[in-house]
Amino acid sequence: MRAALGDVVYAISGLCALATVGLLAPSAQAALGDDVSTVEHDRVRLHATLQVRHKANYDIHELATSASSAVREFVGQNGKIFAVSWSGGWRPNLRDIMGTHYDRYIEATRGQRRARGPVRIELPGMVVFMGGYLRTFWGHVYLTDQLPEGFTPQELE
């Protein structure tokens, strides 16, 4: 009985910590599959600077905040966001990052035990990879069926 009560207290404290991080972290609105115009909304809301790097067949829109965090939104030639990566002192709101794909992600993780270390989840059409520790978070999510020709996931790091 005592061990079960300890497990409940541990689970509740973990959920409270996650909720606090979610409430305090700035949210990003540009989601997978969205149009490039949503990047500017994120820049204004996050009070971030924007740097755009042009690659052969996609662009990287990097938003850097004063809190030393960065969100990189990868935009294909069709003007759609096919990947998002992040690094820094906060993890962006995954619902905002994944948009309509978030519910599939949650369903895939439901009932799985949380392991220590980085997490990689592969779903049909989407890959999520993330980790972090002590106010240092990083990760990326991408749509496998929208990757530009010649693009490799290593380019997200």
C-alpha cells in the first residue's frame, strides 16, 4: 500500500512539473504542414530575431530568443513547413509544433513507459526525436512524406 501511494505521489508531482513547464514556456505557432507566413507570427510573439538561410531546395527560418533558445522551421519550395527543430532552455509546446499531427503523437505514446534519455518515435509519415536535462532541451519533428529531395534528418541538428 505504501509503495502504491508513493507511485501516485510521484506520478502527480511529475504531471504538475510538466504542466508548469508547459504554462511557462513560450509557445510556437508555426506547425508542421503550415504555410511559411506563420513564421512571422512566431517571431513577433516570441520577441525573437529571425535569420533565414537558403539551401538548395528548402529554407531554414531560425528564431532566436533573448533566453538563448532557438526554433528552426524548415520550409520546402512549396512554402510549407516540413520540419521543426528546437534547442535551448525551454521546450516549445508540442501541440503548437505538430499542429494536426499532435493527436497521432499522443496516441502513439499513450501507455508507454517514459525511459531516461532521448526519445525517438516513428509514426507513419512523421518522426519525433527529443531529449533534454536541466533546462537544456532539444529535439526535432519532421514529416517523412514532405522532405525535399536529398534532405537527410541529420540536417535538422
